[in-house]
Amino acid sequence: IELSVVAVQYVITSSISNGGTIYPLGNINVQEGNTQTFEIFPNDNYKVSKILVDGVEVENKSAYTFNNVNGTHTISVEFVYVPKIFTISVIYGLGGKINPEKTFKVIEGTDETVTVIPDNKYEVDEFLVDDEVATLTNNTYTFTNISDNHSISAKFKYVPSYYTITSSCNEGGSIDRIGEHSFIEYSNIEYKFTPNKKYKVKNVIVDDISYGSIESYTFSDLSDNHTLSVEFEYVPDKFNIEVTCGDNGIVSQNGTITVIEDTNFTLNIQPNNGYKINQMYVDGTLVDNSNSITIKNIWENHTISVTFVEKKVYAITSTCDDGCKIYPLGSVNVYESDNQKFDIVANEGYYLKDIKVDNVSIDFDLLNSSYTFENLSSN
């Protein structure tokens, strides 16, 4: 008798989803009582999502073993895609920041927008993506469909403010800067004022504040707009009139008298009683004697000299008979060039018959009359 023994075999069917493989794959015959191991290999960026053995989920492992096989079985492996994680490195200098402010992680295939935010009075000087110059749009940059690591960096530069100084002046001088000029903030800006000949700085006004007569003004640590106005004033030349006066008389001004150009100077002269002007000199030249002298439109220094001399004395003798009265009566001393009046009145019951001056009859009133010797020059 010959006996043939055939081992019993069972089929284990393995299957997978996309994203990996299993080994062995397909329908595998396993003899009863044997052991069969299935190794699971996810593809890159995949991992095992679920293992089903005979329709029942089991622990995720890199392999599964059927021990002491005594029936048919199934094993199914599902894989899930695991996207890559990339890093975006963030670097920025003083004067601003990048949002997000620190290095951060992103998932591949996604989009990520960063915002560059300059501080006040700063602007972006340089923006680099992966060490290459890149362009910002409204201070933002967007990575699209990210598939690698990246780096971003930003440099900022200070943007100073500029301020305007507006200067003006009247005729009579100049300012080293006239009109509107712009200067960078925190500057120290000096303005110098130059008067023309025969002018001087009368007043300097800065932002409606008067600083008087100064030669220059400095705006320190400029931080605002300003105005500056300079007023120049004409300074006429001054000249000296040297007046000397001898004894026995007075003048209205004596010594050194200072006068302004193109003006007139008048000197009044008064001899003492019994004296007259002897000589008058203007700038060393003898001029006619006068009780007043005027130098007009003065444009240089001058000298005036006055001396006095005693007047001569003349005698006037008056007489009258018994029928009249004369005043003053008798001998009267009178200085030369002076005037002397005589009043003549007839007594009651009388009338004047004759009046003689230096033995020469003159016209007269019968009752009351008078006679004046003018500018006397003899007895």
C-alpha cells in the first residue's frame, strides 16, 4: 500500500494603497502550521496609516507575522502622505523688523507671506531672499508652493527729516543764505549778516523773537522749520564842528560839536555889552561878521573861530531951552553901532520951534517929537 501525503496550504493575500509597498505582495501560499512575515516599506514622505489583518486594524509596525497559519488571511496596508517641513530663517538689523520675527517652520506646498516693518523714520535698504536681492510689494513678500528651506534678511537705513529755513532782509546788507533752504535734521546752521558800507544790523528776528543787533545766528540741533529776518539800518557819517570863542562874548555852542552828514549847522553869536564881533573865520577863511552863521549840507569837518573887540564910546550932548523938555538931557555916552533915542516934549503953553541935530534942522512935531541916532559911529 502506498500512501501520498499532500500538505495543506492556505493563501494569505497582501494588498497596499499608494505610498509604499509590502513584501511579499499578492496571494501567498503558506503551508499549514508555518509562519509568514510581511515587511512594510513606506515610500519617502509617506508613513503607515493603517494595517488591517483580516479586516481588523492592528498596531502599526514595520512588519507583521502570521504564526502557525491554519487558515486563509488578508493583510492590507494603507499609507498616508507626510508633507515635508521646511524652515524659513529670519534675520534683520536695527531700524525695523520682519513679521514673523523669528525663524519658523512651514509645510511644503503651502504659501507663506512675510511682512517687513521699518521703524519710524527708517526704510528698507536691502531685502534678500536666499541671499539674492528680492522685491517687496507693499513691504510684503510671499513664498508660493514651498518646496525647500529659505532665508530672508532685511537691512534698514535711517531716513532723516529735512527742515526749511526761510531768510529775508531789507536793503542795506546781505545774508549769506537768502530765501528758502533745506537742511538735514539735527544740523547746526549758522547765518552771517553783512551790512553794506555805512549800514549796520539794526535787528534780527527769528521765529518772531527779536535778538537785536547781532552779527550772526546759529540754528542748533535743527528739528523744525524756521524764519529769519534781518533789518539793516543806515548809519550816516558824523562830522565835527570845532567852535572857538574869544573873551567878551558867547556862542550858542562851543567846543567840539558832532553833526550828521548832509545836515545844516547854525551858530548864534552874542558879544558882551560894550563889545562887538572882531573877526569870524570859517575853515580858516575870514567871513563877514554876523550874529549868526550857518554851514549847510555838511559832508566834512569844519572850524569856526570868533573873537570880540571892545566898542568905541561916543558922546551925544542934548540941550533945550526953557519951553521944552528933552530926555535924556545932557551928555550921554553911547557905544558905536548902538542906537540912542531922544524924546522931546514942549512945555504947556509952548510949542517946538526948531530941532537941530549936529546943527542941522530936522522935521518934527510941534508938541511931541523924538529922534533916534542909529548905528552910531561918531560923537
